Amino acid sequence: MATAGGQSLANLGDLLKDEVNVKDVVFTEDVAAYCQQVLTVVPRALGPRVGKQVQQVIKAVKSGDWELVDGAPVAAGVTLAEGEYELKLVAADPESSAPLPAGAGVVVLDTAVTPELAAEGVARDVIRVVQQARRDADLDVSDRISLVVAASPTVRAAVEAHREFVAGETLATTLAFAEKAETAGFGGEAGDGEQITVTVTPV
């Protein structure tokens, strides 16, 4: 998130991560690196005040020859008053970013999925399936379980890479793998629609 005073919001990082389900939140005050201010003149409002000079102002603004002085845009030697212009932030990459209200800054999403992030996502999918299996088995939220996961090698590798996380989230004291054909249990999906089966046994 790029916004003035962004570092002062750092204590909200964990809350934002949980609310919008992202891996990490980074705050920066370098707004210009992610968006630009776009100035638009309102001729019908400016014209009556500056007359023919309005065309010079419009030309200067379109060419980018303007600046902010004490918070007000100045173009062709004319200081624009409120109502004579519109100033908004435009994200450099509109596909993965959006401006904050009142031009306060911009939010940028890094949508690149690394193999590590993909594996973590698969592990989280498995956790969701296990949690549903626990509910279907009428287990108490504090009940410990023995967990067996039957899935493809790709899913198994993801769970293995995040074994402690999966075990901790599902309260599994043991976590083992089995061939899907050999295990009956609760079915679900992980990753790109891969079928998995989990078996939960209270311990």
C-alpha cells in the first residue's frame, strides 16, 4: 500500500493480511512509484475567470507542464481554484492496483504465484477439507486427531512441505499419507481441482 504516512499504518499489517487473505502487506510512502497524478481542467468553470487564457492552461496541462504549489495546481502561470479542475491518482498498473479514496494513495497487489505460494495454497485447501471432516465427525474443536491424507504426489508434496502448519491447524498428532485407492474417508478438492480423501480418527 502506497500512501502518505504509510509507515504509521504498519501496525495494521496483520489485520489486513487476515481480512483480505494475502501473504504479506508492505507499506510505503513512495506513491509516485505506483501511480501518477492526473490533472484535468474544467473549462466551463475556469473560462469565465481567465477568458482566452483557458486554452493555454489546457494545453499546458495536457503536455504535463503543471505543478502543485501549496496544494493547488498551477499551469501556464494560472493557479487553479477548487471546482476548476479535477486531480486524481491513476494507478500505473490498473490490472493489479486501485486508488484509495480521496486520492490518498494506491493499493497494489502482487499477483505472481511462486511455487512456494502455490504449495501453501494447496496445504490450506487440505486444511479446509480436514476441518469439514472434523465437523462431519462431530468432533469437539479441541479434539486431537490422527490424520491420513490420500492424494496425488503434488498435493502430498505440498502438505509435506507444510506438515507442521497442517498438523497444528487441524490438531493432528500424527499425519500420514496413503494411496487414494486404499483409503476411505471424507472427500474434497485441493489445488486445481485435485480430488483428495482425508481420514480423521480421534486420539
